[in-house]
Amino acid sequence: MDERIKKLRQKIDKIDAKIINLLDTRAKIAKKIYEIKRQSNMTSFDPFREHEKIIFVEQNIKVFPKSSAKHIFVEIFSGTRKLYEDIKVGFLGPEGSFSWEAALKVFGQSCIFLPLTNIEDIFEATEKFLCNYGVVPLENSRDGIVGETLDLLVEKKVKIVYEISVPVSFSLLSMSDDISKIKRIYSHQKAIAQCSRWIRENLKNAEVIYTSSTSEGARLASEDPEGSAISPERLSQKYNLKVLFSNIQDSYGERTEFIVIRKEDEYDNEYKEYRKEDKPVLKDKGRTILNLNKQHYFESDKIFFGRSSDIREAFCFSVKDEPGALYRVLEPLAQNKINMKKIHSRPDKITKRYNFFVEIERKHGDDKKIQSAFEKISKNITFFKTLGVYAFRRD
């Protein structure tokens, strides 16, 4: 062996030994923090703190790849949390799905992942505390908003605690290494639609067989010598498939945003519902009209404000069916220079009116502006619910 390599490896060995010792030292300190949290009945997952650390890594790493450094720290957080508790995370299964990938990017591998069959199951499992957190799709840059997720955010007693944007790409996987021998394509209906142009141009005579997921498609392709799957490339290793073509989706730069939900705390509830007040809570065909004369509950003194778009807040509301109703609700946001990132509408299952879902940016010092806006908004609504204050991460 070259003596120069030997000396450099000796230096790396010493550095690795220091890293191991530092991991143990960090874990010992974290255990003390968890003991304090346990006394206050606090969860080990602190999304704002972890988001702060991810930004710190991004800003300070110089030579090592930033994306790899972020993933390493996510695993450090994950392994450290396991010293305190086993976190159960529900996701839209099976393993290998984009929901699973999003869950892994947020929570790391030292968790118990529960694959569930549909979005409603994830909400119910989270609301009933069968899992600590749930990961559900919110919006795709190609197909738009996931309406079922918005509906369930209104119906269920959960809140958003994190949002992550994950890139979406598909590959053609097969047991065969010759595309001319492929006679069948297995995949989820949405994946087929997202790669329809490529299929027409390259496999127009192949039979398309829809599956419950892209992961199931890859499994079936692994059992069919003349079959193929349109799936995320990572599934090639799981099912021992060859990657014939990569990035075959019709639109490049496609992303899906996922939200992490948890069970609502007693004090969270819609714009602080003030159940303990003597004042009556009005009803509007089954939806609660909340008393909004109290100060909005904020945790801004407890959370980290990084880049201006890192922290967001979501809420939903409905208005009377009359001219200018929506304008009167949104105008206070503009007056207080609050940046609205999204707005979507969905028909309410109970009132048959439309619920509007809004996501806004929250910056340090915005409390008074948002409070002022919400006080004005409260005069022009028939229903209101806050959905959470959370960090947003683009992976």
C-alpha cells in the first residue's frame, strides 16, 4: 500500500473515533433533555428545533455534500429520539412509496413505520393515537391539491406540524435488459398518467396493468420476465430489477408536498375554541362558529424563524354566499403585508358551502399583524379553523 494513503487513513481513523465519541456524548446530553420532557409530558420530536439544525447544517457545511449531511443529521435525530421513545409513523403504503420516502426524510429510520392503505386510515390512526404522526400528500405540482386531505383536515382533530416537498421521478424497471422484449407495464394509475408521453413513444404496444401502488407494480414486474414497472428507481434494489430508463416522467421538476400531522392537543383546537367560556358557541348547520374575541394562541416565542418562507401557518374558513365575502376575508392579509402562499376551495360536506384553505408565511415579529388580520377576518366568516404552525422544507 502507498505510504501516503496509509498515513491519510490513519488520520481518518482518528477522526472517526472522535465522531463516535461525540455521538455518544450527544446522546447522553439528549437523554437528559428527554428526562425533562418526560416530566412535562412532551414528545421527543421537536420539528422546529430539528428544522433549525437542518438549516444550520446547510449553512455551515463546506466540502461534504449538503444533501448527504442533512440526511446524516436526520438519522442522528432519529437514533437519539429512540433513546426516549419508539415513534410510530403512519404513511400511505407500502414501503417504497413517495409517502414512505417523505416519512423517512423527516423521521429517519429509527422509527416504527406503519403502512396504511388510504389517506383516511392515516388520519384516523393519528386522531386515535394509534400512531404518533401521520404523513399524507397535500399537493402535487402536476395534478394539484389532494382534496381528500383538505376534507379530513377539517373533519379530524389533528394539526399540521411539518411540511416537506419531495421531488418526483419515475424509472422503467424490469427483469429484462431489452426493452423490445417487454410486453406488460405494471404501475399505479397516476404514475402511468405522469409517464403517458414516454409510454406512447417507447412502449405503445405494451399492455398497461394498473396496480394499487408503484411498489406493488415493481413486485409484480419482478415475477414477470416480460414485464416492467414504472416506479421510483429506489425500488430496483428492493426487487432486484434492472433500471432500463430513468426520469421518464412527462414533466421535469415535478414535486409532491407532504404534511406531517399529529393529534390535536386540548389547547390547540380551532382558533382556540375557548370551551371553558360561559358564552354560547353558535352553530351553523353543524359547523362551529367560534368565539374569536380572545387573543390568538401563538407559540412564536418557542419556535425558530429561519428564512422568511421556512415557517408557515394554515387555516380554513367559510363565508356567507354574498358578493365580496371572500374579498373581505383576504383583504386584511394584504393590509398587514402577510404573504399568502396558497389558497384552495372545497365544498363542505355538512354545510354545502365552500371551505377555503389558506397557507401564509410567518416571519419573526408577525404575531401582532396576524392577530390584527384574524380579528378582522373573524367578522366576515361563518366557520374558521387553524390547521397548524409548522416548518416547511424543500428537500
